[in-house]
Amino acid sequence: MKRIVLLDVLRGFAIIGTLGTNIWLFAYLGNLNKMFGDPLQPWWASGDRILQTLMLLLVNGKFLGLLTLLFGAGMELKRQKALRKGYTWPGIYIWTCVLLFIDGLLHYTLVMEYDVLMSYSITGIMVSFIIHRSRRFILIIMGIMGSIHFIGVGGITALLALSESGSPFNGMGIITQLYAAGTWWEQVLFRLSNFVFFRTESIAIIPLNIFLFLFGALLMRAGVFSDHPSGQRKRSKLMNIGLAAGIPLNLLLLIPGGMMDLFVRYISAPVLTLGYLGLIAYLLEKNTFPRLFERFGEIGKMALSCYILQNILASVLFYGWGLGLGGHPSSLLVLCMWAGICILMMLFSHVWLRRFSLGPVEWLWRKLSISPAAKHPSRSEPM
């Protein structure tokens, strides 16, 4: 089956955009109060904070939402392929999710405590038993999951608004001290000993993940990612709705005290994600910056390899056992490091794909993704 170029490009933007959020976690050594609204240092306090806030307005949660949508769209493609080949669904896809969970566990343990892959794997297993049902059933599940997520985030936001500090992140000093001076092995042990604490977000966002997985699958069924003129019209509609509703909703991030930060990340950001999807597709259709979009497409073709590598590079740059640039870097330095890693990802994927058809992790995935129990062996890719 011919690859959908738009999906690769969108996936590339999602990977790089996700780093645009995570880079602040690395730079501030896991201190979430520095990444989100810091009541002690509002966004207008300095040019440095203004620059950071502007960056977070553009990327925080938006590209993670895009990546989640694309997982759902990719699952729908795999389901359609299974039907064409006569394979049992979900069948081999469950094994794929098990591999993703193992990958996420290794990435969490060895690299980054806020990894999302384990959450995606659990979501994937759950959604695989829903995605083959009728559109009406899928919409009902989306309504239930969306309501659970909205009520949960809305309730937390209300509590933050009533609290004195406006921030839910306390006790960050222990984490930042470890990441500033601890060895890599000490950080590994710390993640393992605090597994439940660091996995709280991964569990809490499962309703949102289910909603976005199913939404991405419905977008794929509706032909939103196709080259057909009807697909272009649908993407244009998504762009207009997403930007018109998402921009003002995301400006809630500017409310002082950080009380709206979680709401923006988990409610407002996914709305703007639709606008980004349509905008990127529009620029691709207009052949804007063709070479740049080719590079993003190459990152998208080896998304899992680039996702893992960019987090490793950020760890080396900012953690104490590496170059030790983390702690209190300027926002300009953080953005320069992000841009540098992005360029390295583009060069890495471009050079690699000139010699190989798959990224290194994707190749290993392909080798492992033949279920030993499958009656009809089938191979799949992680993203």
C-alpha cells in the first residue's frame, strides 16, 4: 500500500513539536513549575519568561495531541489492511502494543520519566476492540471518554483556582538536585523507585488518548488524509475551526498564577491541534518550503527512532552526567538547543533513509512484530 505523504509530514512535525515541550523538562531538570506557570515568576516578569511562554503557547500539548491523533489514524490503516488480507482483528496488533509497552518501559527507565509510549500501548489495546465497531458506537465511547476527561481536568482547574498557590507541583527540589548532580544510574533507580508517581499522568490521560485515537480513526475513514479534493475541503474546515476556537482557548495560558495551565495543555491544546493539522496540510499542498517538508516527512518515516534519539540528546545536553547545561538556562539557549536537535534529527533521518528503508528502531520493530502465535504472520510499524 502506498504511503500517505501527509501522514509522514504530520508525524515529523508531531515528533519535533513534542520535543518543543519536553525540552523545557530537560532544561529545568524535571521542575514542572518552571515549565508551567510559575506563581513566583509570571510570564511578563522578564523577556526570558515571555519567550518561554510564547514557545509553550505554540507547542505545549498541541503536537502531543497531533501525535495521538496520528496513532489512531495509523491504527485504522492497520485495521483496513487486516481486513483486506483476511487477518483476524485485532490479532497481531495486540502484539504490536505489547512491543510498544516494552519500548516505553525501557525509554521511561533509561531516558525520560514522562514518556508517553506506555500510555499509548494501553490505549491501543483498548481502542483496538472498539475501532471495528459502528460509527455510532465509536461516537458514544468518544462522548463518554471526552466527558470523563473534561470533568476531571475541569475539576482540577477549579481546585487550582481556589488554592493559594495555583500550582499543583510541589517538592520539585529533590528531582532537580538529582538531575543536576546525580549519575545516570542514580536517575534510573530514582525513576524505578517512583514509578507510580511518574506514571500518574500516563494513566490520567487515557480517556483523552482513547478520544483522540478514535477521532483520528474517524478522520482516516472520512478521507481527511487523502489527496482527493473532498479531503482537502475537510482539512480546510478543520483548520478554520481549530484555529478559530483553539487560539483564544490557548490564550488562557496567560492568566497569571498557572491555574489554567493544565486546562490549556489537556483541553485547549487538542482543539488547536486540529488547526495545526489543517495548516500543515495546506502548506504541503501549496508546496511551501518543499525541502523542509521533505525533511519532516523523513523524520515521520522513522518517528520512533527520532523520538528516542532526540530525548537521549537532550539528556546529554542538560543533565549533570552529561554537559550539565540544565538548571537555569536562558530561554534563548533552550530554544537554540531545541533547534540544534531538530536539525540533527533532519540530517540523521535524511542520511539514514538514503541507505536504508527503515529507521533503526523501526527495523528492529519489524523483526520483532511477527507474533509467534499468529496464524497468518503480519508485520506492522510502531507509528
